[in-house]
Amino acid sequence: MKVILISKNDRRMRHLTLGGWTRAILSICLLGLPLGIGTYLGHKLTAQSPSVDVLTAETAQKWSENLSDQQQEINDARNNAEQQLSAITLRMSELQARLIRLDALGERLTSMAKLDSGEFDFNQTPALGGPESDTLGQAYQPPSFMQTVDQLVQKIDNREQQLETLEALMAKRKLQDDVFIAGRPILKGWMSSRFGRRTDPFNASVISFHSGVDFAGKLGSEIIAVAAGVVVESGERSGYGGFVEISHGSGFKTRYAHNKKNLVKVGDVVKKGQIIALMGSSGRSTGPHVHFEVYKYGRPVDPASYIHRNHR
């Protein structure tokens, strides 16, 4: 290999002959210099930019671990959401079943209470209304799931309030029915003497005032209370023989006399139709019967108007 050198001043040329080793060394220098410079510059750039990661096996492993953790978090979130949805769905089913039972109970109570038609109608949606407003409201947006649950809970609360009101009405009506004085004080027998002036049964020449009515019957037959109340007297009274007096409130009392045996004592709370004594002929009596009196604010009144009353 020959190399020609030309001088700039005298423009003379010189010839150099390079051997095999010389040529090899020169080639290595000419090729290695750019490679070395590139390597040096790359190292400097990497040193100046430490935030740039070089994709290595270790980096790939970390990325894989991060992706696996994120996938596990997603799976956990999905499972949690499914569990919550199942719980809410079960809650909705329970609320709907509760509402159905309340409606059925309300219809039955309404029928039992014999309320006016339409007063408590559990088959119809509650009536709503109001004048139309000129002011435009917000655009309709479907309620969220939780809003739907809250609305159902509110609806059930309204049903329960209705049933509580209905129950109070029935309790009041039942109480009024119980203390409502009506009917006869016996199950079997007949009226043998009325209220008012009559010939005295022991002295036909004397006109006396009969403060009650008499019901004749079989000795030992049952005497019943014509209304609920509290026993205020039970024992023997002159002229009356075996005697029971019951207070019914609101100024009303009833008396049952000439009893063979009293079955209640003072302070007992009796129900309407309860057996309180057995028919006898004690006291001033001519035979087995019950002397029945009704007192209103301390004065005797004709029991006939109460005996023939219609039961509520």
C-alpha cells in the first residue's frame, strides 16, 4: 500500500509504502475512532439523563409484578361490588315482601273495621295533584338505585303510619262497642215486669215505683254483663239480695239483683257478655229472676231503651 504526501510549500511529492501490519493498525484506528466517540457520547448522555430507563430483564419483571398487582386490585373491587349488589338486591326483595304483607294486612283490617269505601284503599296509588306551574323545573333525571331504595323505605313507612292510624281507630271503636250498653242481662228468660209505677208484688193495695226491669228464668241460669266495666259492688244489699253493680264510665252504671250466687268481686274488670252471677230469688223476691237497673249520672233510667238498642 503506497501513501503519497505533497508538500504545501515546495509542492514536492513523497511516496510511503505501508506494510501489512501498518495497514491493519491504521484501519483499526480509522474505524475504532468513530465507534469510541459514539460510545463516549452515549455514556455522557445516559449519565446526564438518569430518568430514562433502559429496558432490561429486571425492569420487565417489575412491570409484570405491577400489572399483576393492579389486576388483583381490579378483581377485588369487582368481587366487592358484586357482594354489595347482592346484598342490596336481597334488601330490595325483603322490602317489597314487607310492603306486600302490609298491603294485605291493611286490606284485611279495613274490611274488619267496616270503614267507608275508599277511606283506606290499599289497592290504589295515593292520590296526588296541584296546579300547574309556569316555572320550568329541571330536566327529568332517572333516580339512582339508592334513591329507589329510599323511596321504597319511605313508602313502607307511610303504610305503617296508615296501619297505626287504622289500628287506633279499631281500638277506639272496639272500646266504644264494649262499653256500649245494649242487650238483655240474660241468655234465656222473659221480661216479667217493666220500669215505672206498678202494683207492689207483696201488697196489691200499694202502688210502688219499680226502678228497673225484671227478667224471669230458671233458677241458677246465667246472668251476663250488658257492657264492659269495673265491678264497684258485689255482695248482699237489703231488698236486693245478691247484688252486683258495674261502672261503665261516662256516668253509666248497671245493677243486677236477687242473685243466687255472684261470680265477680269488687275491682274485677268484666267484658261485655261475661257471666257475672247466677239467677236466684234472694232478697225481696217472689221467684227466680234478675232485677236489672241502669243508672245515668246517679239517676235510674228505663233500661228498655238500652235493652232494645242495636249492637254496634
